[in-house]
Amino acid sequence: MGGLIKSSIARKVAMALSGLFLVFFLLQHFSINFTSVFSPDIFNEISHFMGTNPIVQFALQPVLIFAVIFHFVMGFVLELQNNKARAVKYAKYNGGANASWVSRNMIYSGLVVLAFLGLHFYDFWVPEIVYKYVEVNPEIPTRYYEELVHKFESPIRTGLYVLSFVFLALHLWHGFASSFQSVGFNNKYAAGATKFAKAFAIVIPVGFVVIAIVHHFNH
Amino acid sequence: MNLTLKIWRQKDAQSKGKIVDYPISGVEGDMSFLEMLDVLNEELIGKGEEPVVFDHDCREGICGACSLQINGEPHGPDRLVTTCQLHMRKFNDGDTIYIEPFRAKAFPVIKDLMIDRSSFDRIQQAGGFISVNTSGNTIDANAIPIRKEDADEAMDAATCIGCGACVAACKNASAMLFTSAKVSQFSLLPQGQVEATERVMAMVNQMDEEGFGNCTNTGACEIECPKGISLENIARMNREYLKASLKG
Amino acid sequence: MSILDSKIPEGPLADKWTKHKNTINLVNPANKRNIDVIVVGTGLAGGSAAATLAELGYNVKTFCYQDSPRRAHSIAAQGGINASKNYQGDGDSDYRLFYDTVKGGDYRSREANVYRLAEVSGNIIDQCVAQGVPFAREYGGLLDNRSFGGVLVSRTFYAKGQTGQQLLLGAYSAMNRQINRGKIEAFNRHEMLDLVKIDGKARGIIARNLVTGEIERHSAHAVVLATGGYGNVFFLSTNAMGSNVMAAWRAHRRGAFFANPCYTQIHPTCIPVSGDHQSKLTLMSESLRNDGRIWVPKRIEDAEAIRAGKLKPTQLSEEERDYYLERRYPAFGNLVPRDVASRAAKERCDAGFGVNKTGEAVYLDFAAAIQRYGQEKALTSGIHNPSKEEITKLGEEVIEAKYGNLFQMYEKIVDENPYKTPMMIYPAVHYTMGGLWVDYNLQTTVPGCYAAGEANFSDHGANRLGASALMQGLADGYFVLPYTIGDYLSHDIRTGKIPTDTPEFDQAEKDVKERIEKLMSGSGQNSVDYYHKKLGKIMWNKCGMSRNEKELKEAIDEIAALREDFWKNVKVPGAADSMNPELEKAGRVADFLELGELFAKDALDRNESCGGHFREESVEQSGEQKGEALRDDENFKYVAAWEYKGEPKDAVLHKEDLVFENIELKTRSYK
């Protein structure tokens, strides 16, 4: 990993690639969750597969965790370095004149998403790990849907989820499109790719919001 | 018009500086921003005070010497101009104008608004050249045809004046636009291919060593660049760098 | 017999340079490592010379007052660089380039130097392309050319409107490569304050570190001055704010003769002065005159109404306009050479026909060109019966494609839309053909002190053609000086390092320090700019576009008096031992105050009109050319080289007779 973060460009590419991986993860996570809106059975089936398949559990899951940790640790490292690059700040800085708020405040949208991840892990991942590997309960392939619906009972939690998805949208709005630039993808297809990324940044979080709200009111 | 200037004054690199207020009257719209500062300096000299020191030379927007963060933006609120070509008609009577040096760890202040941009020179020295001696018998200039589009694009990148506005505008004080402009110019020309790998590695290395920040693609540099250097150059440099890393 | 030996090699013109290169002494590579060369100024000439000398193996130290060599004022050249490549197959050759340059210079340059310039011009283009300079190209991938004023072929290579910038960045990159190799040590933000001579030879300089104020000694086996021109003696010029004559003038005071100081080029298409606050003038490329028509109102009342803001130029009909260049010079019209166009503008404005509030501007009108191009475009794009609006729109698009960046620059500065209302222009000081006298080897009259680029006098005679300044700077730096200097340095292979603790260095440093102290101890009445502006006014009014005996004599006295007042009453705030731009300016203006006087003296002495130098006493008295400049070859076919003898008025004139063996002297006619 030393070589990966040696130069500024390498760091930036690493940030982009881990981000892209997370975007991909987000897409599959969303696709699975979205089945819960129309078919509890399909949702249970896929969740059962994901929760018990050894490749998912012991190969993909660690990679994902690594990517998450890498992405936010690197985010902090970059933020600290970038702060150091301008030791004396401007008395007046008109950042809005030349760059969007989102692009200048990735650290904050990122931190909200990180806080959300904490909540999310506490809600789903930790109980799941405890259920499976600590208490070693027998697998019930139909338990997933109910656990999901149960979590969205509380309006506060649902509200927090919705708020987090808004910040996720902001983070993706700049992050996804910008990752193309970081890996050097800037040709005649770049404009289209950027549009796709921007659409993704809205559609996926809105989709998650819909899921949360549907289950909240379905209850 | 009458203005209030809030100008960064700093005795030398070692001293701490501060913002000092200067009221100024009789400013005309036809004056350039630097001519307005000339007027202020004449007043200060008349009063026996030290004039405000700032970098400037050609005053026609090409040498890249002038800088200044004006109301929080490099080269002020107008687009595609340097401070020397920014005219006072862009301001209104009664305005308060903050005038600060371009800020970056790699651009230490020398005095008042004057900064040391030798870090840019060192980036160029690391690899911003094609190794060809002056012999008088290099091949004929027309021996290698170059696509017009490539030549034009190389020219667009080469118009960088090295003023540092990209660094000043960037929230991370990154020098990627500056460095990538030179890397792009040479990577678009056949003459530059031979040393492409070494060049991009050496220049990026030097850029990092100078203490510039990382690029986070905010795009502020492109907006503020007085010569309109495109972000595409940064993408191209990223590509060149990845290629070079894989090679060697 | 003159004491000036131009050292022009014997033999036919076309063989001189080759023969010379074959016979001069060389320094072997191992010995070059033991030889130091100082290069002052890092523009096209200095930057290219430094890079090439370092490539050859010499140890080079460069000095520039800017914070980086990349900012030298060569960067501001827009139009292009000439070379006799004949890529267009239009009959160009070394001889033609040579001929055009000598003729354009009004037969006041040295044949052998100019021929060499033409001879190496092609190499410059090859070299620059190899360095990665992105010259404009055609769709076939080959280099594009444009044509420039005063010539009949297309030989100008260009990189958009920023040719000077690209060539300078090429030289800068060549320098960077040598800095990277440790062969060049660059002293930026340093200013040369004196030349140090030991046993009659230039052996070093005294420089001031502009950041710390420290006075430093630097020794070398030879010193190259490539410090540009002295146009800023006029205060307002297209030169950079920092451009100055100090290095050349200090060398002059140490024994280098100053040649033809009165030869100044005044460029016709600059943006007019807008007020007293103005600090510098902005040039717009001469190419505008290809499509713009120059005029002033016919009636003086109309001019007055326009100045008072009561009348708009677009309200005047064709009959009410005076297209004075087309009227006076039907053959060349708006494309007469720079000096002719400038003088004609001044003549109209002096007569009261100026069109801006200062009364010093004429119109450059694109309306006719817009209509002409619009109709052409409508025709070629198959639009039948186009409306007037359509034609105007199409025409404006064509003009934008050709001159868009210049129009945009004009609009930023003047705040008027030049597509809708005529541009205003006025001549401005742009380039100085005069400079340090050098022989064929570019050596001044001080052994070991060389001058290159605009700082020397050698190639442009009394008037420089467009796109030739870049050519000369790079020719000197890349292809001439690095070889000729070897001949001199070959005698220094056993000299060893020049020590800086000698009495000569002591004395020079003492002189410099005393001078600074004197500048800092003025009584404090007036700022440096106050004097500079006053000097500029005298120069512009009495030594400007047209000169006469009475006013030149007045100028000499006025400048001398101003200089005296300056040394008594100038006010330099701050301290000498720290960053102090006012002190820098004061030193430069002090030298301008001496040069200005010599300038006037030279102009007074040269009682003929040639190129940029126009004497009202020397005009055609009759015939078709009545009132036009009259050159006097019988009495003034020489280079005026001035030797320093204390006060400028005491300077002694040495004449180098110009011999024309390959060109017949003719009168320039543009009627």
C-alpha cells in the first residue's frame, strides 16, 4: 500500500478507484433492497444467499470493509495534507465564485455518510454478525424482510436515514463524476459519463429514501 | 469613486503580517487595478510611508508576474484576465476590497503582496523540457508533420503564464493545472514522447515535494485561470502518470 | 580611420559566416569546464545564450530582475518570427530576407551581420520545433506561415498571437534542462548594478539581491549582456514596467560604446492613453492594419464634437471622413511601414483632428471589412439576398475568427465594442534599434563584454521589420554568440577562477554602495515616478516621432536640469538592505536620465531622416515625395557610436562607416 499512496496522483487515483468500488457496491445494495418494496420473498431469498454464501461472506465482505476504511482514512489523510498546503488562510475567500459547495466540502458530506455507516452497522451489520457468528443461531431464510421492516418503525431513525441519503447524494454528486477525471478518463464520452454519474447520484439515494419511507409507512 | 482597501501588509518573510485599511478616493473606471495601487503608493510615499509591494511587470497579461487575491478570488472578479488587465470599472463606489497575496505553503510571502513562486520553476526544472541540444543541424522543422488538432491543443496548454492563480484558487493549493499544462503540451507532440515517462514522474514528484496540496477536482483552477487552461490537461496528466507508473 | 573595428570577415557575403566559424579558435570540452560566463538578462537572447553555453560545457550564471526567467519581456511579442525557410515556395531566400531587413532598416545596418541573421534564421525554426514549441500548423500537419508588413513573401512563423511567449518558454525550458544538470546557476530577482573590469577586460559584475538588498560580487571570464531595450526612457511604452537600460548603461560607463541611441521604433497600433494615471501602453498586433481602415474626421468641428462626446464616429458619412493614409500613400495605403503610419497619425492629431478626450487617437475602422467579408461569406454559404443584418453578422464572425483575441483585449481595456464602433489607436514606443555597439562577434568595445538581442545595435538599422526581433534575439543567443565567444575564451583556458577579492571588485562595490546611499539620501521632495514621468514627457514631445534641432537642444538642457534635480530631491522610502522596489526604480530612472540626454544628442547630431528617426529639417522639398523623410547617405551613412566621457553632453562620437557592397542604396517610397 506504500506505493499506492506515494504520490499525489496515486492517492487521488486510489481515492477514485475505492470510491468507484463503493459506488458499485451501492448499486448492488440498492438493487437488493429495492426488491423488498415489491416482493418480500425475493428479498429474503437474495439476502439469505448474501448472508450465507462463503464467497460473499469471507471474500467480498472483507474487501468491502477494506474499501470503506481505506476510502475514509485516505479522505482524512488528504484533508489534513491539503490543509497543510495553505498554512495561512485567506481573510476573505470567495470559494463559491469558482467551485460548487459540494466539491469543496466532500469531507463534511463524507463525515455524515461515515456517521450514518456507524448507525447502519449498529442497526444491521452488528446484529447480523452477532446472530450468525457469535450466538451461532440457526439460519432462518425468511427472517430478513421482517428485520428490515422492523428497523424503520421509528420515525427518528427513518428521518436520520433520509437525511444521510441526502448527504450521500451530495457526496456522490461530486465524487462519482470526479472519479473519471481522476483516473484520466476525459474524452468525448466523458460528458455522457458525467451525466450518468450525476443521475446516479440522485436516483440511488432517492431510491434508498423511498425504501426507507415505504417501510416506515408499511409498518 | 471612493473605495476602502483592506491590504495585507507584511514586512518580510519572517514577520507576521496583518490586514491594514486604506481609504482611497478619485479612482477612475479606466484605471487598471494595478494603476489604482500605483495611485495609492504615490500617496503613501507622499506621506512618508512605505508603499505596498506587489509583483507586476508586463502589465499586458502575459508575463504572469502579477497576482493578488482580490475579494477572495485570484486576479479578481473578472474572468480570463490577470490583475494588470482588471479594470476598476468592475467595482462600485463605496466598495470594500480585500487584497491579499496568493496563499500557499509553496508560495511563501516575500513582502506585503509579493510571493516567491520559485517552486514553479523547480517543477519545470525537474522535467519540463525536451532534451535537445542547440546544434544547428537538428532535423528540418517540417520533417515530422503534426496533426493540426494536436498542435492546437498543445498550444492551448502551452499558453500557461505560470502566475499561480490555479494554486491560489484551489481550496487545497494544488498545482495540478500548472504542472499538467506543461506535461500535456509535450505529451501531445511527437518530440515530447521520447522522455514522456521520466518527465511526468519527475515533475509530479517535484510538485509533491514542494508542498502543494492534492487535486480534488473542484474545477476552481480552470474557472480562475486567466488563460483558460482546461481541466482536460489534468486528466491527461493523470493518464500519463498511470502509464508511466505501470511502465517503470 | 575609426578606432572601431567591426571585425567583419573577408570574402563573399554568403561565405563570411561559414568561413569565420571555420577559422576562429575553439575551446576544448575539458577546458570549458574551467570557464565561467555570466549572462545578464534571460529573455530570448539571454535565455538561449545561457542554455547553449551551458550545453557546450561552460559554467553559466544567469541574472534577471524578474522572479523567473520565464517572465522576461520577450514574452509579450505577439506576431511571429521570420525565417527564410521558403516553405510556401514563394521565392524566399536568405538573400531576400537579408535584403528586406537592410532595406526595412533604411540602409543603416551592417550587411554582414544581417546576412548571417538571415542565414541562421531557418535553424531557429528547426531548433524551436525540436524543443516542442507549438507553432501554428496547417491541416496537412506542416508549419503555417503568415505575411507581415513591408515584405512580399510569407515567411513569418507564429504561435497564435503569443509567438514571443512560446519561443521564450522554449528557451526557458532549455535553460531549465541545464539548471537541472547543474550547468546554469540562476540568480533571479537580482539586478546588475555594475560591470567589473580587470586589466581592461570584463571579469564580473556587481549585483543586488532584490529580496535581501545584499550587494553581491560575481566573477567570470566573460560577461554577456542581453538586457533588452531602453524604450522605458519614454516612461510610457509597450515595454514591461521593469525594462531598463541599467546593465547596458553601466557597461557604457565602463567603456562600452553606445550606438545609435536615437533609433526608436514607434508602433502605430497601440491603445491610446486614457489619463494621467496610465502606467504603460498596450500594443495590438500590426496585423489589424490588414483589414482596418485608419481615419479621422475631415472637418475639425466634427473632431471637436467627437472629443466632447456630442458626436459618434458612426454618425459620420464616408465623405466626412479623412482616410489619410489612403489619401497620402495610395500604393500602400493602410499598410505603410510602422514609422510612416505613426508619423501620419501624429500629424493629424497635432493638427487638431484627434478623436479621444486627450486628442491623441485616430480611428481604426473595421466596418468596411465586416461588410466585405459578410458579403463574401453570404455568397460562399449560398445565402441569396442576405439582409444587411445577416451580412453584418457573418462579417463579424469572420473578423472574430481572425482577430477575436485582440478585439477582446481592446474591449477589456477601453470598454467599447470594436465590432460596433471603430477602435481608437495611437502610436507608442515599442522597440529601440540602438544599443551597445558590437563587432561581428557581438563583442562590445570592452573586451570580454558581449551584447545580444535588443541590447545591441547590430541588425535592424534605423527601423526594425515586424517579426524580426524574435529572430535576432534567438539567432544571437542560439547560433552566434556561443561560437564567437569561444574565440575570446580560448585565451582564458589557463586563467583559472577569477577571484572576487581584488581591488577592482572592491572599488566597483564601493561605487555601487555610494550610489545607492546617494539615492536613499535625497531630500525627499518627489517620488521616482514624478521624475520618470517628466523625463517621458520631454522625450515624447521633443525626441519622439518627429524631431527638430531647436527642440532637441531644449531636450538636452531640460534633461540635464531634471537629472540634477533628481539627485537632489528624489525621495526613496524604505531601506536599502531589504526588498525595495522604489529603490530599484530610482536606480533605473537615474540611468534613463543620462541615456535620455545622449539620445537627444545623437538625434541632434544625425541631421537626416532615416527609419524611425525623422528630422523635420531633412524632408524632400519637391516632387512626388514632397514632405517625406529624406535620408542623407553622403553625410550619415555611418553608425554613431558614443564613448562615455563623464556627462552625456561630453560623449565622444566615433563613426563606423557602413559599406554596402551587395545592396544598392535606394529611397524608400510607399506612394
